[in-house]
Amino acid sequence: MKPPSLRGWSLSLASGLAGLALALTLPCAGAADLELQGNRLVVSGMLDGSAIKEFTDRLASGTVHTVVFEDSFGGTADAAGAFADAIRASGVQTEVRGQCMAACAYAFLAGRTHRFGYGPQVNGILLPVAQRPTAAELAVRWRGDEAHKTLAEFTPASAAAKPIEASAAPSATGDARDNWQPDHGVLFTASPTLFGRIYNTYYCDGTQGRDFSKCERLADADPFKLGVLSP
């Protein structure tokens, strides 16, 4: 079979980013919604803490094998930590279907294994950062305890309940949440094509808004090598 041309790859990349931008312009869901589908627990909406008890109880039952985050555009830092603690304690797998932004991303990383879901959708996960990470920082930043340290940059005790979300307005209070700006972070995407999924990584400084085609593509930032996705 003839290999795809560079033009074909460029078109696939552009259409993937366009699909991601379109998904992020759709109305965001409200409080987290839980739906049990066999042994898979689907979590959608904002991780605002309203569903933590139900979420923890379902995982404690031992019947859930995989937590699927579907189009979760953020939430509060303390809720993200609570979801992550429950996931880690139960040893379940995590999966992203669609978009998983900011607070959701840290809960996702707590899974025993963490993967993107299959299907025709563009999958994306945005991990907030205070500044553009170096290659050395990328190599370890989201592995094990390092992920918790990164989250701590945005979650001082006095600001733990404040929203950490992809569409949040910048904080004007002078606290550590000033590190987090709207749509600012490292974005990992997987776009379906005729030749399989294409994985890309970008640094978004926040000035691009929801036009992620303006983000800087990061070379040698394979999400599998960096530990963001499990093999």
C-alpha cells in the first residue's frame, strides 16, 4: 500500500485540531454525571465535588474495572484530588473519550493504566503548566508522584476549592492560582485517520484561545514515552 503523503498527514492533523476546537466550543456540561455501563463507570461534566461520594462508593464496590472520563472540561482542585485518591486506592484503569481538561487530567493520571478510548472522536487531554516545560521536565513531569507535585502548583490550601478548568478566567487575587491561565498547558491529542490514530503534543500558552492549531507542536513528546498514556 502506498504510504500517506505529507500533505495527507497535514490535512489529518489540521482536521483533528479543528475537531478538537469544535468540541471545546460546545456548551460544557454542569456538575459531574456518573453512568455505570457494565464494569465501566463513565464520568462526564465538571469535577466539582458533587458526585465524589457516589463515585467513591461505586469504586469501593469492586465492580468497576475502568473509569471513563468523557468530555470533562475541568473542575475544582480538591475534587480532582478526591477523584484521583479513589481511583488510586481501587486500582482501576482510566480512559479518556473526547476531552479531559485540567482538573480531569490529574484524576485520569491516577489510573493503574491510562489510555485514550477508541472510536471516531478526537481525544485530547490538557495538563496545566505554569510555564513551557523543558525536554527534561517533560520526561518525568507526569510520572507517579511528579503528577501530584505538578497539581500542587495550582492547589494551595487557601485556593483548593477554586475552579481549575479549561475555560476559567484568570485569577486576580494574587494567589498561586495565578499560575493557571485559560487554555494554558500541554495538550496531547489523538486523531483518527484512515491510517490509524495520529498522536501529537502541543504547548499552548493560552493566547490561542480555542484555536489549538496555533499551539506550538512539541517534538519528541510522545505521550506513551512520557507516561501520559499507558502502552
